[in-house]
Amino acid sequence: MTIRDVLVKDEHVRAAHIEEGWVRLEGKVAIVTGSSSGVGKGIAIGFAREGATVVVTCSHNQAGAREVAAEIERLGCQSLVVQGDVGRKKDAHALINQTQAAFGRLDILVNCAGISLRAPFAEFPEEYWDIIHRTNLKGTFLCSQAAVPLLRQSRGAILNIASINGAITTYNFAAYAASKAGIEGLTRGMAIDLGQYGIRVNALRVGWIAVERDVDLGEEIRQKNAERFPLRRIGEVEDVMGPAVFMCSDDARFVTGAVLPVDGGHSIIFNSGYPQGVVPEGAWDRPEERIR
Ligand SMILES: NC(=O)c1ccc[n+]([C@@H]2O[C@H](COP(=O)([O-])OP(=O)(O)OC[C@H]3O[C@@H](n4cnc5c(N)ncnc54)[C@H](OP(=O)(O)O)[C@@H]3O)[C@@H](O)[C@H]2O)c1
């Protein structure tokens, strides 16, 4: 069965897309690490909507990974679940080998597996530091390096999931911020070294996306935070799908080493102290006072 045979809830949109030749990842095989939940789950399903075969990965949450794989198959695409720790070289190679054994190729690797642990810097536990860097940064390095031979054959693409915290950050987030800033540097370095093989490497600098762990977030807190975003809302996993598909599709064939913010504009605004960015009347500048 191919994607063309399947009827899904967004069947009208998809039918139109297929009609217009807009299904952008058909025939591609993608790995999305950390796709048992959250942002990675969204990207994996977004890829399947575009016709890709998707390898779903987790470290512990096998039930979540299996659900995502079932959703991908419901969309008419093939899927495989692989469990492992991205921070272990053996597991990174096993992921690539299992993908090759199942599908014979690899076109896209999305390094999304990640973790954030918060604590005040002065008391920040060394083991938190190690877990964060081993997963976020070393995991991206290991999976990407293991994928290079197959991506050379397909002239494929790597997409790293960075964070707004790599650019601006907040209290108790220093180690996570460092790991995500590191991913941006790694993205540029990999893009330079792998360009000669036709492999593109880009990153999404993702802002706050509501995921499963935010389910208990009250409406009041959600609204209060939403006011800090120029687009007046925090993100949903669906907001990451389009940019991820674009970066990994042939539409972005001349884009490499780029870091695309996907954050509702959160990173371009500083806290003016005015609610919802509305400047009170008395705060208007009067030209006669300012221009002499
Ligand atoms: N949500 C946001 O607001 C946001 C914003 C910016 C960036 N991001 C980034 O998006 C990515 C996903 O985050 P999320 O918010 O969607 O969190 P999440 O729902 O907790 O997803 C994390 C994913 O990473 C996997 N994972 C964690 N440690 C791993 C390891 N050592 N080896 C293999 N897989 C591992 C998890 O698998 P298991 O569940 O099986 O452990 C899960 O699939 C992270 O890189 C995060 O930094 C998120």
C-alpha cells in the first residue's frame, strides 16, 4: 500500500497535495531520534504525511514509540521502532544498521532525542551535566557520524533540533543552554565538512512547544506566557512539522548550515514590561522632545 491509497482525517488536503505533486518526501527513508513523544513525534508524523518511511526511536518509552509507528502505518507509510541510547556509540550504529537492514537506505536523519534538567548553576550536579551533554550533543554527533555512509549514498539531509535556549536562556538552564548552543556550532561545522558528499545539515532553533509534559499547564499560565510571544501563543508540535519537512525536502536543496528559528517570534522580542506589547498612551515619544 502506498500513501496514495490511504484515506485519513485530512484526506481532502492530502488528496489535493498528491494531485498537485506536493507530497514532498515520498520514497525517502527518515530516522527521527526521540520520536516516542513530543517534538520528535510531531516531526515523525509530519514526515509520514509527506509520504516518508519513518524509523521511530526511544530510549525507554516503547509504548509511545509503538503508538507513533502505528499512526505512521495508518497514514500508509512504513515504520520501524528502534530502542537505544543515542549517547552510546554501539546504539547509534545499531540504529543505522537496523534501518539499512529494514529499508536498504537512509535519506534523512533528524537528531531530536534530548533532555533538559534544571538546577541553579552554583549547585548544578555533575551527573546532570553529563546526561544533558551525552544525550543532546554527543548523541547528535554519534548518530550523525554513524549515518554518514548511508547519507553519502543518498546525498541526504541531517536536521538537528536546537533550542531558543541556545541563543537566549533563563534561570537554572545553563547546561541545557550550552548543549543547544553547541548543537548550532556542530550544525555549521558538519555542514562544512559534509557538503562535499552532498549531505546538507541544518538546525531548527525551536521555541516553547507544548508537549505531553505540559498537559497540566493551566489555561491562566498558558495565556500569561503566550503574551510574551509576538504571535500570542506558545507552540504546538504541529508548528514544527512544516519547517522540518521543508529543511529535509528537496525544496531546501541549496540550504545548508542554516539555523531556522521556529518560536513564534519569542527570540526577537525583549521584555518591554508592557503587557501584550501594547505601549500605554503616556509612553509615546514626542518628536519635539527627541529630535533637536
Ligand atoms: N518542547 C519544547 O518546548 C522544546 C523546545 C526547544 C527544543 N526542544 C527539543 O526537542 C527535543 C524533544 O524534546 P520534547 O520537548 O519533545 O521532549 P520529550 O517529549 O521528553 O521527548 C524526548 C525524546 O527524546 C528521547 N530520549 C531522551 N533521552 C534519550 C537518549 N539518551 N537516547 C535516546 N532517546 C532519548 C525520549 O525517549 P524516551 O521517552 O523513550 O526516553 C523522547 O523520545 C529535545 O531535543 C528538546 O531539547 C523542545
